[in-house]
Amino acid sequence: MKSGAGIDLYVLPPKRPQRNGGVERANGIWRYAFYASYPLPTTIRALRPLVQWWEQVCNLLRPHQALKQRTPAEYLREAGYEVPEVAVSHMY
């Protein structure tokens, strides 16, 4: 099936989170580690910088089990990539 933009879409069978584990895990991280943990503003304009900050935390600073508890930034640096420094508190 294709979207209106010509992108392939895959419809997963209902009640099969194991087929969509990566997305389900990411949704859980956002739900429990971001939305439920911080007092969030009620406008998109005010929320946007917080979402961008959290993306940096998840994509660079948060240890991942799949990376043997290394952060993605550590993993990428070990692989020879340049990774930008991100300044956040020790509490995220």
C-alpha cells in the first residue's frame, strides 16, 4: 500500500506489538520518561524546545541496552563519527 506521497505503508496485524517492537519501545520511553515526568506547557510553541531537548537526550545521552549500556554518542564516537556535544544537567 502506498501513501498519497508515494511512501510504502505497512499495516501490521492488530494486537501484535512484537512486530512493531521498536516503535512500541520508543512510544513507551516518551510516555513514561518524558510526558509523565515533566510538567509540560500547553502550547506547541512552548513544547517544541522541550521535545527537541528530549530528542537530544534520547539520541545522544541516554544509555541503551542494545548498545551495551553505552550512549548513542559513545557508540558513534567509538565507530569514528563526529558527534556534537550536548550540554544537559546530570538529571537530564
